[in-house]
Amino acid sequence: MTTRFDPRSAEFIAHPYDAYAELRADAPVVFHEATGQWLVPRYADVSALLRDRRLGRTYTHRFGHEEFGQAPPDPAHEPFHTLNGNGLLDLEGPDHTRIRRLVAKAFTPRMVEALRPTVARLADELVTALLAEGGGDLISAVAEPLPVAVIAEMLGVPAADRHLLRPWSAAITGMFELNPSVETAERAVRACVEFSDYLRALIRERRAVPGDDLLSALIAAQEDGDALSEQELVSTCVLLLNAGHEATVNTTGNGWWALLRNPGQLALLRSDVDAHLPTAIEELMRFDTPLQMFERWVLEDIEVAGVPIPRGSELALLFGSANRDEARFADPDRLDVTRADNPHISFGAGIHYCLGAPLARLELTESFGALLRRAPNLTLLREPAWQPGYVIRGLTELLVTT
């Protein structure tokens, strides 16, 4: 049934869930010729493989490219691979453990919770502006500016520079799609160079005059004389900025689109926002997760549900499918804002579990809460279109009236 799995198809991107259901019914794992990946669609397998140390986000900590049966990366893409390869998302082994421990010393739950008044104020200001206009594009008016402002505030990026962040982030994350085009790669490389140069200058400023911000805390973080190198600092900041708003932007857009086409659930949520919002946020992340696929390399021969998969293979863990698996979720294709048993995997699992999950939940709670309370007549103007990306899946815009 892999013929219906077509990440280059606009129709599939708009609604991949029927194809996922067929994949889950057909086999626990299946090789997809077009992408050269083993597709893993079932919740139990995806959850287990996220924690399996025989897999890796990279393989270069154990094997050379030729030894692993892979072509070396294009030298023209070196700025992207240097930036991405020194960030937590693509690190394995002792480097990942060391850097995550250092980042966790600076990026603490207390720091996130201290941001609540700021996040609430920013969300309220954005909703006020949307109401004053009588509506508009919910993505550009609320979903995008809130997380960008929050993570920039955390890191200490000056307000005058924050307009640079979203375009850089969008260009870089284009490289996470399957077989990015030459133009996509060129945009990503330019963004990596510009973003890195900007952050190196900001790091020099904070080394000279530390501030009360996360970047200064990351510079100061060390353990047994070990601190983050400048490249690790740059890569960590880019990851925090990219992951800190890409997922939140798309969860907001996807989530409101889900609510607006399920008016009964939206009415239930509006009837008691305080009671239902915590479970609603989790359900919206499960129902239409922005991160549809998480790729892992097979570092040694394994079996998945009895299917042998050799070293050097690439697994495509289908988060969107796992979150709709009827073997784990009751009535999974129904949006239920009161769903209590909801162990979705939208934040991943294992050592690459999303470090920013508490911040994302805080931003989503304040954003949805402000709109639910202050825009009770929020309605859709027209059905939205989807961006062309599949791995990171979101809307181009969401036009509403208040």
C-alpha cells in the first residue's frame, strides 16, 4: 500500500491519514522505493525505536560514509552540515550527553516558568491587534510572532533583529525535507552562514558583557572545566530558535484548523476553557502533529516486528501515523479535546526528546487561551492551503474573522 504514501503529492500532504491507516493495516514495516526508507507506521514500534540505541540520528560517530554505504555530503552544503551536526538534534553518544547536560543547566524549568507573565502579555497583545483588525491571517498575526518573540527574548536577541529569525529558520528547516531541491539547499546554506555570523557577533558581545539571558547562561555553563565550544554555542542557539518556534507555529495553525472544522469540540472547549485547555493542547498536538516523520539510521542489523532490517538502512518513523494508531488510541481519527489517555509522541522520546517541550506547552496554552477567551466569534473565512513540505507540515495561512 506504499503507493498512496507520496510525500511529494499535495493531496497526500493535505491528508496523509488514510494512507497511514492502510500502512498500519498492511505491515509493521515496509520498504518505500521512492524515498529509499523503511516506513514504520505503528505506535508501539515507533515508540520503541525512538529509544533503541542501535539506531542513530547520525552514523558518523561510528562509521565513515563509505563504510556505512553512504555517499559523503555535497561539499557545497558544508555550512549546513557543520551547523546541524553540532546541534543536539543530530548528535549521538558522549557529545549529545555532554551538550544536553550543559544546556539543561542553563535552560531550566524555573527559567521557562518565569516566562509565563511575558508569554501571557505577548499573546494578549497579539490577540488585541487581531481583534482591532476584525480578523486576518492567524498564522502571521499570532502563531508566528509569539514563539519568535519568546525564544528571542530568552536568548537575548535584540528586538530590532528579530525579524531576521523566521526567514533564516524557514530556509534552514527546508533541508529536513526529503530530497531538497538545489534552490532549497542554496537558500539553507546562505541562511546558515548569515545566522552563524550573526550569532558569533552576539556571542562576542555577551562574553564581554554578560546579560540576564539564556545565551549568557549557555556561555557560562560548564562542568568539570568543560564548556560549550563556540560552534556548539552557535548550533545550540540555532536549534533552540528553529525548534523553539517552527513546531509551535505549525501546532497553532494546524490546531485551530482542526478546531474550526470540528465546531462541536470548539464549542465544548469554549464552554470551560480552564477545565479543558490542558487536555485540548495535548489532543491538538496528537491529532495533527507538525513533525510527521523522524528519520533514524540503523547502526547494526535489527528486526522490527520480525522483519529484518540491515545496517546502513534508514528508518522513517511516522509520527503522524503513530499518533492515529487505533491499537493505542480509542477512536483516533476523532478530535476529542477532553481525551485523558493521550501519550502522543509529537515531542519524540528517548535521548532526543524535545528539550523545549515545557516552553512549547506554555506558549500554546497562553496563545490558545487568549484566543478562546477574547475571540469567541472567531470563524474561518476560507479553507486553508498546506505548505509543500511534508516532514514539517503546516498551513500557508489561516484566514479568520473575529
